[in-house]
Amino acid sequence: MLDAIARLRRFNRAVTREVGALDTSFLGRGRPLGMVRVLQLVRPEGTDVALIRDRLTLDSGLTSRFLRSLEREGLIETDTDPADRRRRIARLTTAGQAELAAYEAIGHDRAARLITKAGSRADEVVAAMDLIATLLNRDQMEIREADPDSPEALACQRAYFSELVARIPGLHLDQFPLPDPKADSYRPPKGRFLVAWSDNLPVGCVSLRPLDTTTAEVKRLWVHDSARGQGLARRLMTAIEGEARSLGYTTLKLDTNSALTEAIKLYRATGWSDIAPYTQPPGDTWMGKTL
């Protein structure tokens, strides 16, 4: 049996070949992979050049060369941020958006062919890729506010409710309608819904809704299997507690179920303590925290 290092290096070589990382014309469109990755991070509304550089861990010189080449092709425009003259902003042109769409279409087709190769083990392969990608993107994971009825928030909530049904006897998915009729309570100015992103995929969520003028309730903490064990649940809880403080709440409550042992362990480790019951089943454990 190959040792772990040898197996990882074999994996790296296979991925490098499969994605065409060494090709001078990535996906056959005349540019190296590094330049294409820069193009993929530029948005029509503008992207901070420093963010592109940091996200791809490129040095300033190489980033500038890639940007100049894309400018010469008419795919992007760069200028100084009027609000901060030290920042440079890159924006996609109409031609750049069309070129990016072409890359996306080719990339989608190649990925579909790879999944087809896996046959009956496709779900296993995708789950393994999720785990690896999430681990590699761990330091770049972002937590951002979302509308509770947005596609990414709904996807997270479906996964959360499916897990509850799988782990808590007696629950059924039809008990949790989506979109949530009470979604407005998770919206500003009184509530919040946060989604954690790994690259462009949602991998976690948590939400906050008011109970009264000084107390809010934390709900729907969920982390995708591939992102567990990396501290994301703790980060989400820290983020939602920060949102609660910014909204002026001084006390937080939550209800959970004793079957969710990992969640309860996290809550206790981060300063939550048992309180009197305040909701109906399936909750059977109630906790609070003073901010």
C-alpha cells in the first residue's frame, strides 16, 4: 500500500494533467491557467486587484503582467478607486464577460465528462472532491450576509432540515416548509442570515431572529460534511454573535435537540449555558448567553 505522501503526490499529478494546468493554452483558448484564474476573479462591477493577488497567492509582478495582457485583449479595464487612490479596481468588459462564459461552458462539459467516468461511484468521487477542495480553501472561506430566501440560503436550510429528520426520530421534512413563512424575521433591521462560502459554493449557515427588544434567538447552525472539523461552526457562531451585538441585543437564546451532540458540545465550549425551556419539541435542550 502506498504511503500517504506518495498517494497525495499521485493525486496532484493526476489533477494537474486532468485540468490542463501545464498547458500554455488552458482549455484551448490561448491563455495559461494563471491568467484565466485572474480573469475568473474579475467582476463586471469591479474587483480589488489586491484581493485577486491575495486569493491566488500571486506576486505583484505576475499579477500586473496578467492584468496588462487581459487589458490589451480588451477583456478587462483597470483604474484607481476614487474612494481610495491606493487601490486599483479591475472590471470585466462585455468582451470579457463573453470570454468568461466560454471558459465556463468548456469547464462545465469537462467536469461532466469526468463525473461520468466515475460511473456508479460518482457520489463518492464528488464527496471526496468536496472534502479536498474545502480543506484547501479553508483559509479563504468567507462568511457573508444573505437573504433567507436566496438560492444559497435555501440550499443550506434544506440540508439542515434533512439532517434534523435523519437524526431526530419522529420528524418529517414537511414540517419545515421552504421558503420559510417566517423568513422576514431573519432579515435586517432586526435579524440576520449568514452563509459560509468555500470558493463559490455555500458550505454553512446560521441565522438570528428577534425575541424581544433585547433578546435574539440563534437558529439553523449548519455545516456541510466536507467542512466539518475545520472550525467553521465556531466561526459562524462568533459571526452571528457579533451581528447580535451590532444590532443592540444583550442576550441570546437557542433551542436544540439532545441528538445533536456535536452542536451542544460547541455551545457549551463557547460560553452558552442551560436555561429554562421556552419552545416546544423537537427542542429538548435550551441554552442562553449574555453578550
